[in-house]
Amino acid sequence: MTATTLTKTIILDAPKDVVWAFLTEKDKLTRWFHPAEEDLKEGSEYTLLNQHKDMTRVCWGTVLEMKPFDRLVYSFTFEQLQGALTTVSWVLEEAAGGTRVTLTHEGIENAAGEAAFMMLSALDAGWDEHFGRLRKEAKIPVPA
């Protein structure tokens, strides 16, 4: 792990299978991250779209590993990286009736070169924003 690896952990008020669905299913990815062309599948390429700019491609890569409801790994790039690949890993663990979600985003320095700090800072803020939406969307509603 290098100083340009991002690691973020949040606790969600939802079981692991629900959180997994938000990380892998097209309709749920749209609610907190970006619209997906299809559900994520191990070994398959994926494309996420920018709903604010005519549904153009915003980030893409290949799903490298899926261990439902525990671990998801995919390569990840976007326009500013000019196709250079980074790796995003998700680990889900039970935590006091909810789920601890740990994201690790690696390879930023190799992908961004001299702009690594600016890219790291932008990705850090971006993941914070997305995590805020995931926290709201993945919460299990309390029955009335």
C-alpha cells in the first residue's frame, strides 16, 4: 500500500446482502453512484454513465472478483486518467446488526503520474459524496 491508496470505511444500517445489491445491481448503483448499463458480473466489463451530461460514459473497467456478499474488486478508470487503470476493492463485514463497508482505491499514483495528489484529493472528495448517498439509500426503512 502506498501513500496514494485511498481507504475509506463506513457503517451501514443494512445487512450485507442489501449492501451487496447496491454495489452490483444496475438499478441500485444509479441511486447512489452512477447509472450502470447492466448489473456487474465477474469477468465482464462495466460502464457507468453520467446522468447529468447526456448519459455519456463517466467511468468503466472490468469486474475482476465477486465473492457475494463479502468482496468485490474491479478495475476503474475515467476520462481524466486517459484510460490508465486503478483498482477499487470493496469488503463487507457484519458489524453490530449492520454492515461495515471498506473501500480501497489503489494505483492512483501510477495512473495519474505527477498529478497524483490532485487526483487523490478529487477521488477522496468524490468517494465521500458517493458514500453519503449510499448511506441514505441502503438504509433499511423502519416499519410503521
